[in-house]
Amino acid sequence: MNDYILLEREPPVATVTINRPAQRNAISFDMWHELAGLMRRLDGDGEVRAVVITGAGGEAFSAGADISDFEEHRSDSVKGRGYNDAVNGLLEALTEMATPTISMIQGFAAGGGCELAVATDLRVAAEGSRLGIPVARLGISIGHREMRGLVDLVGKGNALYILLSGRLLDAEDARRIGLVNQVVAPGELRDCVYQLAGEIAALAPLSHAVNKLTLRQVQAKPSLKDLTDEEAALPLTQFDTEDYQEGYRAFLEKRRPRFVGR
């Protein structure tokens, strides 16, 4: 991992910072791969129960893909396929993580930076932030995985508004359509996000993991008619865990539970 990606691991929360403030935290071709690998490693770290993703410098969460890479990695459809695979690798890693993820957004979250935020579980933005995916300004389009994530989050109409207008939405408009969950004053952003991350981390990690997996199954099979027996039984698996017994006893004993992830 290079200096363009910083990791602060302070269990139960880890923070990943995109660290290219002079480039508005644009993500290079290599960084897409590095971020995907880092997310998978953090997801396998039993001491990390929430991951915060942010950008350095305060001007941008991420302005998206680094255009200086385009000549080498995105100048035609053959090269573009490899680039799209790199982007999809990170988005897939984020989508499949059992560990909850939060985007802490201050400033611009544009193009691939916005798509990255969409792939996390939650998004908290500072007032004054601007979000959008203005790919039509470059004459390109987004991939199927990006489109599915965007439509799942904001709906067909709002997804098309974002893409067809090419506009960057202010934070309140982004919150109104569901692109972000919460908008706070810039001076309150860090405290708000880490309070939320701490609350998430204090809850049962297996519950979070199963809820996230159940959500993906519902999205894949919305009628619920084609669920396998294993998928249908997924919500019941929690009753056989140590964490359920601990949560149940703690409730009866009127104390805070100590979840261990088993």
C-alpha cells in the first residue's frame, strides 16, 4: 500500500483515507486494485467491526478516476475493459463485505468517487459537499454494477436525473433523493461519523453480516419465490450463535452486551 492510501486501524473501527489532496483524491488505476485488496483484508480482520472511508484535505472525498490514466488504460474498448474490471473489483469488494462501511464525505464526490460512496453501506456528508456522476461530460457511461448500485439506492428516475443532467448535487439535494443518509455541519462531520461507527461496532457483528447478506438476496430475488432452502433459513442462523445468547441474557440482566462475533 502506497502513500496515496492511508490506513488507521483503531479497533473496532478502521479508517481508510484516499490521500491525494492535490488531485482532489482522484483514484488511479493501481489504487482501484489496492483499495479492493485492502477492503478484503479489513473484512477478514475480526477486530475491525466498522470501516470509515474518506478523502484527505477537506476539498474532496474523491473526484473519481484519475484522467491522467486514461491514455494508457482507457483509450479504447480493449483497455477500457481492464479498467472497468479494476473499478468493479473495488465495488464488488465493498458490496460483499460483511463489515459495515461508511463514507465520510466532505467536498466533491464525483464520478468514480461518487460510485465508491454509493457502494458503501452508509454515507454522511458535510454541508457544502457536492455529489454526482457526470460521465456524459467525458462521453462515457457507467457500468452495470455501478448502475445497479445507483438505481438500488436512489431509484430509476433519480439515477437518470444524475446521469442525464451531469449535475453535481448539493448535499441537501443528495440527502433528499437518498444519495446520502445524513448531512451535518463540516465541523461536526468527524464526530458524527465516528459516533455512528462506534454504535455500529458495538452491536452484534454477525447480525450485521447476515442482514447485509439477506439484503443482497432480496435484491437478487425480490419475489422471494426462488430462495434456496439455505437462503430461506439464513435469518434463523442467528439463534444458534453465542452472540444471540449474550444479547438475550444482557437484555434480561439490563446490561450492555459484549458481542464476540460467534
